[in-house]
Amino acid sequence: MSREPILQPTADFVDDDRDLRPQRMQDMVGQREVYARLEIAVDAAEKRGDQLGHILFDGPPGLGKTTFATCIPRDLGVNFQIASGAALAAPKDVIPYLTNAEERSVLFIDEIHRLPKAVEEFLYPAMEDFRIDLTLGEGVNARTINMQLKPFTLIGATTRTGLLSAPLRDRFQMREHLDFYTIEELAEIVRRNAGKLRVEIETDAAVEIAGRSRSTPRLANNRLRWVRDYTQSKADGRITLGVARAALEMQEIDVKGLDRQDRKYLETIARVFGGGPVGVEAVAHTMNLTVDTLIDEVEPYLLRSELVVRTPRGRKMTAAALDHLGLGGTASPAAGEQQRSLFG
Ligand SMILES: Nc1ncnc2c1ncn2[C@@H]1O[C@H](COP(=O)(O)OP(=O)(O)O)[C@@H](O)[C@H]1O
Ligand SMILES: [Mg+2]
């Protein structure tokens, strides 16, 4: 398992996405129901002068889990610390975060499904009673002392709620699932972020970038950054529909927003496994990727757009996927034509 660097507990952590990440919940686009519920919880906690209840976010990568988790403490006007579940290998790793937590402050644990069981269990009393049980000494001399913590808020984020143990899940007062964005919402994000990047963009170009971003804000931002570079290098610095299309075609991002890896996944199932059904492990192995990468990053959008379905015997391509790849048989246009139409 790859170890990820732990971000130091600090109020002003370094965010590599800072230029485009909304700083306040009200600046976020979409997720209206989630936003409405969180706004009530934040408002009520502020009115009571209490800590906010613990919150768990889940959903595929790039949909706003970290953004919500970092906007909430700003909205509350409290400090926050950020840690990654992958880096908290033992209870001793999480102790500094807990003892540093100020009253009403937020501790954000990203990838919380990667916490080992011992750390999860250590967190239970911290979450429930703001208390940790420390064992000092060894063997017959060992004794347990209780240490009182300041009341704080734990925010967890995960791409896989299924991997979280039920007792941990149940200790979060709010559980919010983030879903994919509509093209209109993504186009709005692209339009606003073009402004932040100080580049002019035409409305239909923003819609085009949105449509090729797999319903995911992070991808919309990445594509926008690339289109901006392309525009500034190859065109007059203004993003038009034609320029946006040319830039995305150069990156091999097709009209459905699939990139080379997505198409390789579909092609692997088609060519190597006869369209499926096939176990995800076999596909991952053939593509030389981890199962986690496939399940977390590649499959959610392909499943959602019904290019792939899950069956009891494994993954299976749909007719739409065959059509999209130009393997759809007699009813579909010739492969060469289809290949061109993929790009628009
Ligand atoms: N609701 C939103 N409104 C505007 N931008 C968003 C929204 N959600 C995500 N983004 C953008 O997408 C990027 C990735 O989101 P992030 O919160 O890091 O995703 P996650 O933590 O779920 O993987 C953010 O930096 C931000 O710029
Ligand atoms: Mg994140």
C-alpha cells in the first residue's frame, strides 16, 4: 500500500488546488440538498456555540468532499487540521491531532476507510465522549489513563463507505453522499473558474468542456486548465468552441468525456474478455492497474453512464459501449467513421 504524506496539522494547509477551490460553501455549485442540510447544521451549531456534529462524506473522487470539508471550518470561523487515513497507521499517529484539536475546531480525515481497525477503535471514545484511553507501561505495570479532549468535529471523507466498519459509520451524526454533477452545473463551474484564471470563454465552449468532463468538477478544472494553455499557445487567448474541441481532441478526450484509460478499460473487456462478464480483478491485472484504481476512479462514471453493468458474474459491456468504441456491428457506422465521431 502506498503511504501518502501526512499534511501537517495546521490551520492554513497547502492546497495545490487553491486557485480554483471554493473557499466558502456558498461559493460551491450544485449539491443543493447536501448544502442546505449542512448550512442548517452549521448555523445551528454557531447559534448554540457548540461544536458541529461529526460528518462523513462519501462519493467518487473529484466531486467536492475535500472542498466541503475545508469550507465548513471557514464558515464556522474555526481552525482545522487535515490528515490522511493512509498515514494514520497506529493510534499514536492520531494522538497529536486529537490533543491539538481546539474547542469546536475541525479535524478532517481524508480516505478514512484506510484507517486500520486499531485506529478506528481508538477513535470511538474520542468521537463519542471526547476522551482517549492511553495505555502507559507494559505487562503487569501497564495502566490505562483517560485523557479528556476538547469538543471537536471530525469530518471524514471516503470513496468507499462499504469499507467503513458499521460502528465507525454510526458515530457520524451526518452522512452525506456526493453525486455527479449536471452539465449545466459543470458549465457554471467552468465559467466561474475561467474568470479566476483570467481567461475569456464563450458560453458554448464552457458547455463543451463540461460535457467532456464526466460529470466531475475536478476533471472540468483539469480540462479547463489544459484548454486555457492550448488557447494561449495556439490561439488568441480567447476560448471558443472550436478551440476547446481542438484542445480536448489533442488530449484524446472524446465526446462522452472518456479518456484513453477509460477506453482502454472498455477495449480490454471487449477484446480480451469478449465483452464480459469478467471479474474486475482480471481486468485490473490485464491493464496493469490496481483494483482500487479501477473501482474508485474508472468504473463509477462508466457504470453511471451505462457503458458497463455489474452482473453476478462480473463486469459486462453494454451495446452503448460497443457503439461508442465503433464495435457495434452492422447497425453502427463503419469503424473509421465512428472513430472520428468519437471526437466530435
Ligand atoms: N461543488 C463545487 N463547486 C465548485 N467547484 C467544485 C465543487 N466541488 C468540487 N469542485 C472543484 O473540484 C476540485 C476537486 O474537488 P475535491 O473537493 O478535491 O474532490 P474530492 O475531495 O471529492 O475528491 C476542487 O478543487 C474544486 O475546484
Ligand atoms: Mg479529496
